[in-house]
Amino acid sequence: MSGRDNGRAFIGSFTSAGGRGIIHAAVDAGTGALTERGVTDAVADPSFLALAPDGSVLYAVSETDEGAAAAFSAEGGRPRLIGDPVPVCGSSPTHLTLTRGHLLTANYGSGSVTVLPVGADGGLLAAAGVLQHQGAGPNPDRQRGPHAHQVVTDPTGRWLLATDLGTDSVRISALDTASGELAPHGETALRPGSGPRHLAFHPAGGHAYVLNELTPTLTVCRWDAEQGVLEPLGETPVLPDSVDTESYASEVVVSLDGRFVWAANRGHDSIAVLALDETYEKPELVTTVPCGGRWPRDLTLDPAGRRLYAANEHSGDVTWFDIDPETGIPVRAGSLQAPAASCVIFG
């Protein structure tokens, strides 16, 4: 790498839709530009990725009907498998997170969350626990049963929160690291038919913002980490009232300084910019800007908090934006071809 290429990014994609698997890219420190360094198609449909804290191991879901997760060595140009992919005992895993020596996957098809222990070499061991969600929602096409879409840890690392699009709820649980089992703790009901997809915490730790896929809105919640309680406060649109395009929100990101929230809209193909007030509880939609392509499945903030990267699935590219620090408005700066792109992570 040159002196300016002092960062790394990994791009996931859908191989079943023409994607190349996982792309390893260098990140130019001055411009944010991505340059491909290596690629692997060792796993089908690696749609979401996560890195070990030390950056040495890369993890991917395999978003197939059978459902699996895999570990890769992240060192060098081309990610290399560590052991074989491991079944998640659920279908169509869409998200994953690392916590306390375990990898957890949110399985959309089966509506469950799986716990996979991480071995000494960073590889994955057989599933230690599966937490099956129950319930349904009012949308007959999308909510006939549970659809766990994301699982994340809260800022304290004590609790796990799983957004369930099928049941209009966020499930809260605690991980028993000795057994690998998840102990259900609580369930927060959101508006019926909203279809919660992903959530992001405010950097101050006391609030979370849930992005709803089936209705393009953001639900503001107060988070009590002591009690493990998520309290919905209200919804804010992520598209102007004048928009009549069918659109499905996908990803939510909060700025490092806690002043802005961004949301990606598929269909409208835009990034919504919302400004937060001093209470963090009243986001205001400032504007939307084009996402630089079509069908932005993922939206990611770079580690410095200066740029946003949109993984545009249908146009097959990752587009990056410089963020105006005063207004929070992203300005397009470049793109990298990445067929069927589904996520971007840095590390």
C-alpha cells in the first residue's frame, strides 16, 4: 500500500445475483477512495460481514436457505477460509455480531438468533444455542411469521437486541457465555405493520433509533441499560410527504458527534439526513440526497466519521460521500464497481 492507503474495507455481495463474494479494498486516507486488493467467492451470498476486534479475522453470513456462517483470515489481499462454513440451524441469516467470544446471527427466514462459539484460531464452532422468535404481523406478504433481521449488542455489551421485521418488535436477551444460550429478557412492541429492520444507538448510549422497512419511518426509543428496557417515543418519516415512490428503508447510521442520523431508502434510492435536537429524541428530516446508484442495501460510516459509504445492490457499486460537518449533508465523491453489493465494513 502507498502511504495514503492506510485503511481497509470489506464488501459483501450476493453471488446468486452476480456478486463476486467478498471484496477486500484499500481505503485512501485523503479521499476515501476504495481500490480493490483481493476477492473470494468461497461462500455463497456473503451478504453481511463483521471483523474481530483485532482485525485479524473476518466473519460472514451465507444468506442461503440452508444458512451458514464462515470465518476468514483477513490478513493479506485475499480473505482465506478458516475451517468450513458452519450451519446456523436457521435459514437466510442476514446479520451477525461478535460479543464475548461468540458470533451471533440473525436468521431472517426462520425468525431466529443463533449463537456460534469462536475457537482459539478465530474459526467457528458448532451452534451452541438458537433462540426462536414467535409471532406475526398484519402485512400478509411480509409478516406471516417472525423474521429476525439484525442482532446487535447495546453500548454496555450486557444486552443483545434483535429487530424482528415479521413481528414488529425488538427482542432483548442476555448471553450465557458458559453455555452459549440466549436468555430472553424482554420484547418491545412497535407499531403494527412498521416492519423494523435495523437499529443504531446514539453515542451517548441512552437512545436507539429503529429504522422501519415496511413504512419509511424512524422510531426513536429511550434505552435503559440498567434494566434492559427499550421504550418507543415516536416515529419520524425518512422521506418527504410528497414522495409517492414505493420505498423500503434499509440501514440507519448515527454520526459520531451525535448530531445527525442517516437512513438509506431503497426504491427512492436516497439517503435521508435527519438532525437531532439536544434531547436526541426529536429527529427532523432535513433533506434526502441520491444514493449514487440503485437500491442502497447498506450504509456505513467510515471510522473517522467523515464519510458515508452506500452499498448499492441493484446498480452494483459502492458509492462514497463526504459529509458536510455543519449540515450533515453527504456530497458524492466517488464509487467502486461491486456487483450485487450488500454491505461495507472497515477495519
